[in-house]
Amino acid sequence: MLKLTDNFGRSIHDLRISITDRCNYRCVYCRTGTNGAAYAELPFDDYLRMARILVGLGITKIRLTGGEPLLRKGIVEFVRDLAKLRTLDGKKPEIALTTNGHLLAEIAQPLKDAGLDRVTVSMDAVDPERFARITRVPNGYDSVLAGVRASRQAGLDPVKINCVLLRGFNEDQIIPFGMFTREERVVVRFIEFMPLEEDRVWTPEIVVRLDEIVERMSEYLPLEEMTHEHSETARRYRFSDGVGEIGIIAPVSHPFCGHCSRIRITSDGKLRTCLFSAWDHDLHELMQRGATDEKLTEFIVKVVEKKEERHHIGEPGFVPASRTMVHIGG
Ligand code: SAM
């Protein structure tokens, strides 16, 4: 049985598909204030064919992302079609979604009913005014909070919150997020800021690192580190009274490339083997030229074998990725 493995022996079982690179938010650390480049979107059937082939090669988890994936009409039907695929073990693939949550309240239950297992909502502040300054959209906070609550209500479990902290901007939100995880019964995950933004503002100093987050949060309530799966990207902690969980994804201070299990498909159908890839690989063009499933499989296997060993964030001679986060799919 052919399973995706790279030349460093890593097994690849995690797929992210960006279904659009349009976004209704303009988060200060992600996008410029203007519209900028936009790549094509493919019909859902094209992503579905790619996903089917990849699931046949050992992918067990599919995350839909963007841009903002909920801007795409037809996402519920797409999830329903993905849920009909079967992994090499004969199971339904795990299906997850990353969203800014703005349009989530209405669609959380239909997505769950269609086969969505989990949702991650991005929130970089838990106060409405700060939230608006970060997203550059007025009055978004209440919609997102409603989306978070609707997701829990729909049984999307656990609901995770992604928060990117920037020094001097929202680092004071650490403890408020500690309260939020306890009150809203969601898992809050802090992600270290990576140099993947459109405005090229990244510096090592702006990154709020794992140790600092743990130290600051412990001033609020004592934390206990939890055991985590080998391939899990987040270090997990719970409060010592058992209420509330936080995770920290620390690609800058504690890189986890050695057990990376991910590949990505961009909205225009390019295969990427690393967030920081300097190239991507045009799977869609091959499809357009009439390639058979066997040809596509051969192409994918060869591309994945050459997955980059690691990223080089913060090292001299660091070469920026060929695309920024919003155009890759975070
Ligand atoms: N629009 C959706 C959302 O807001 O979740 C999906 C796309 S967004 C690019 C995915 C995630 O990437 C968000 O949680 C966002 O905070 C995170 N992100 C964006 N730029 C980042 C960067 N430079 N470093 C780390 N995370 C970043």
C-alpha cells in the first residue's frame, strides 16, 4: 500500500486545503490594508478529486482554510462530499475548519450535520474594541463570539481558538484569554508570530514566545503541562484546578519540523510541502492537461518526497516563502 512519506522518514497524513484566498478581515499582522494579489479559486470538484487521491495515499485529516473559507458558497456540500471519502483504514477522514468566525453562527450546525468534526476560530483579543483594531473591521467581536458559542452548541468539540500575540499590541490579552478558556469552555492556542505577513513587519523581538506566555499565564493561575501526541504541534497546558486548557504553538522558539506531517493545497491548486516553501507544485495544471489519477499520484509522491527538512526562521540568509499566509492557507 502506497503511503506518503518524505525523504526524512516523516509520514504525511495531514492535509490543509485553502478554498479561497479572499478574506473579509484585514488583520494587521497578516494582510496589508489593501486588497493586493488574489489567486484563483477552483470548483469544489477539483479540490475533491485532489483530496480523494490524497486520502488514498494515507491522508487521514483534512482542514479547510483560506483566506476566509466561509466566504465560499457551497462549503457545506463540500464537507458532505469529503465526509464520504474513506481513509486507508476504511474510516471517514477527520474534517476540520479554520475560520475567523465572522459568518460561523449560522452555519456551524449545517457544517456539523454535513460531517465537520472540529473548528478553530481565530481571535487575537477578547475585548471588542481591541478586536476591531486588529481585524480592521468594526463590530466583528459579537459575531465571532456568537460563532464560537454556536459551534459548541452544535457539538463541534473541542472548539479551539487561535491567537497570535504581537509584542506591544495584544500581549496584555494573555490572562484575559486564560479567563476566556475557562468561561467559554474552549481550548485557547497561542501561535508564535511567523514571518509570513504581507507587510514584512516581522522581527524576532515582536514575537511573544512560549516561555513568556507560560510565565505570564502562571501569574494568573498555576499551569500543568499535559502529555501530547508526537505529531501534535501544540504544547498543551491545563490549569491546576482542571478548568480550562491552553496550547502554545511555537514554531519560532521550539520548531517542530522534525515531526511535521502536513502538506497544503492552495486555493489555485498548488501543492505546498512547507509553509516556508520557496516553490509550489502545480497539481491543478496537471489535472487541466487531462492527467489520470495514476499520473497525479506519481506527481504527488515525488513532490512529497522532497518536503523541506525544516524552516529557517530567524537564521541569517532566511529566504521568505513564495507566498504570504493568507495566500497559502494557515
Ligand atoms: N481566515 C481564517 C482565520 O482567520 O482563521 C483562516 C486563514 S488564517 C491565515 C489562519 C490562521 O493563521 C489564523 O489563526 C491567523 O491568526 C494565523 N496567522 C496569520 N498570519 C500569521 C503569521 N504570520 N504567523 C502566525 N500565524 C498567522
